[in-house]
Amino acid sequence: MKRTPALILALVSIFATANALEPRTWVITDGRTIEGTLVKTQGNAVVILDKDSKQLQLDKSWLSIGDNDYVKEFAPDSKGGFSTAQAVALPVPAKMAKVDTKLFKKNAGTISIPNATFDILETPHFKVMYMKGGAADDMGELAERMWVDGAFFYGDFLQKFSKDKMAIFIAPDDSIYDGIGSWYAELLAKSGNQEAANRVKATWPRSAAGSMTLPVDTARDNGLLQHARVFRGYRKTSADGKRTEAIKGVWVPFYVHCLAGDMLDIQAGGVSNFGAKGWFAVEAGHSYYKEIGLTGKSETNMLGARSISGNDVSTSGGFKDSRNWASELKKIVRKGEIKPTFDFLYGLEVTSADEKSIALVYGFARYLQSNLTRLSAYSKLTQRISTSRQMPDPESLAKIYGFDSAAAMEADFLKYLTGTEFR
């Protein structure tokens, strides 16, 4: 059949429409987000058509891991780019982000839970619940910086915050903090999760922060994610604990540790009981990696209850001087005092961890995110956990990272720990 010019034009139009890319949100290293459509690539430059029909040209190194993976998929012929195994300086978006606290909404309402009423400071992605004297602006800024960190390194992180915000409670004293813990334990018990309730009862009074799952109606009515964080926002200044001072400043190491873990938990969506093996090594390692990497310090010990009753609480932390974690771990690995194997890493839990194993999971987190190619694999790892609610087994993890077997990835991990790159 002879095609007329009109038919040819129609076919071209249909073909172009079928292959047109959809607008998406692009994440920049300084924390900005841009709504736009990929037009083309030119070497290391990406051309985006924004919502005002203006063409923007951005270097690939400015764009997030997820953005670069998207470009790689839809512009496969482009050369260069962000996803390379070269030993280049990794981006630090949490530090680079431009966060203007003047845009935060103070006095954005109140929220009440059974033992207290909090004022609300609202930021683009969080609601910071505080009382008089609480350093809400500092907490809001840190939270937004950690959000940028998550949005930059996790491919579909933006979807997690598409409608709701995360709640962060800053408790001003023991009575408020412990009261929230008691309320949460009671909620867990009423829902039939007595084991979790016992653990909260045992660990909460001894902790400096706790995470909780808000009731569905509380979250819905306040525009919140169910995942929430509670901090003791004070230091005790007397032996009896009656005199306290508010914790101020943005880069508080313990806060960084907790919020880094929160961003990972929100991204991954949690793991089921039958799929949790290996998750501790990833989650705890990541939190220590961010704490030390962003603040140069580690102030975090972890609490865990060994039994269902919650009566036997253990505490564990890494080496005292965070500057020596890499060098000390390198020494004990070379001496054979600890084995960097998947069998060991996947068998770790908070109740079985000691300073050596915590240093090892820190090294594992650094390895998993140690160059741009591995960061891309790390993003795919978190997306897989998000859809399956399971930590991939060692063989599957190795495949995500481009290895033929877990043994090959183990060997590469050992080489990393004992080499010059890990320091």
C-alpha cells in the first residue's frame, strides 16, 4: 500500500508521542529540585526542559544517583557521566545543601498526644514538635539536610515524601520523653504486639532517642508519615537529673546517626521478620557511616533487649575515637580477629554486636557506597528492599553489585578493607 504524506506524518506523530519522556523531579547537589523533562545529553551535560519551557543545562555531577541512572537508561549513548568506578571525590549533598531556615513556618499549629501538647515548626518535609526552649530551627535544618542526602542517593526517595511529612518530637525533660515511650508501648500492646511493647518498655527509659510508628488516624489527621522520631532534646547537668540544658546546634552526631537511619528506613520501608537477616549490618553501618562522615565524631551506643520479656538490655558502640575506626578495623582484619564474611555480617544483630563488629558494619557501609558505581548499586539495593521487604541474600546482593558470586564480592570487600582506599 502506498502511504500518503498525511499518513506518514500521522505515523511519525504517533511514534514521537509513544517515545516521549514524562516530566520528573530532578535533585541537585545543593538541595534544589527541578521539575522537567530530559531532552538530550551532550557529553557530561544534561539538557532538561523545565515546566516554564526553558532549557536548562546541568552537569551530570550535579545530579543525583537516581537522575544519573535515569539518564543512563533513556540516553544510553551518552558518554562520561556520574556512574563511574573512578576514585573521585564523592558528593556530600547534606553539607552542600542550601537550607534557608527563614522559610520554616513557626507556630504552625499544635499536636497533642496523651501526656503533652507540642508546638509545631513546619519545614518542607518535616514537622518538628517542640516545647519552649527546644532547638526546633536547628533540628529542622539538620532534618532537611538529611532529607537532601536521602533524595540524592536513593532513586525513588522523593515518592516517599510525596504527600506527608515526617514528625520529629523534641522532648524537653524526662517526664515528657518517658511518657511518650509509655504511651507507645501501650499502643503496641493494644495492637497485639506484646513482644515489641516489652522491648520498648525496657529500652526506652535508657535511650536518648526512639523511633515509633504513629497510629494511622494520628498520622492521617496531621499530614504525617507513620514513621516518627523522638529525641531527648536536653543534657542533664546535675547528678539527680533535675537540671538540664537544651541541646543546640545543627551537626549533633547522635542526631545525624538517628536521622540517617530514619531516611534509610523510610526509603526501604522496613523488612519483614523472615527477611531481616543481614539488614542490621546495612542499617547500623549506614547510620555510623553518616554520623562519622558528616560530623567527624561518633557519640552513639545502641540498645537492644535480648529476650521477649525485655528484661536483659544490652548496649554496644564502636571504638571511642571515630578517627581511628578505619585504622583499627584494618589492623584487626589483618590479624584475623574478625572475619569480613557475609556469614558473619548476616548473622549480626543489635544484641550480638560489639565494638569490633560495629566497626566492621561501618566499613561495610563505606564499601557499599565507596564510589559512584557502588552508590548506584546501593540505590538499587534500597529500592529492591522497598518492594520485597526483604534483605537480599548474599548471592543476590553480589549480583546487584555486578559480581558473579558472593565469594567474589567478599574478596573485593576484604581487598577494600585492607587497602589504601579505606582510611
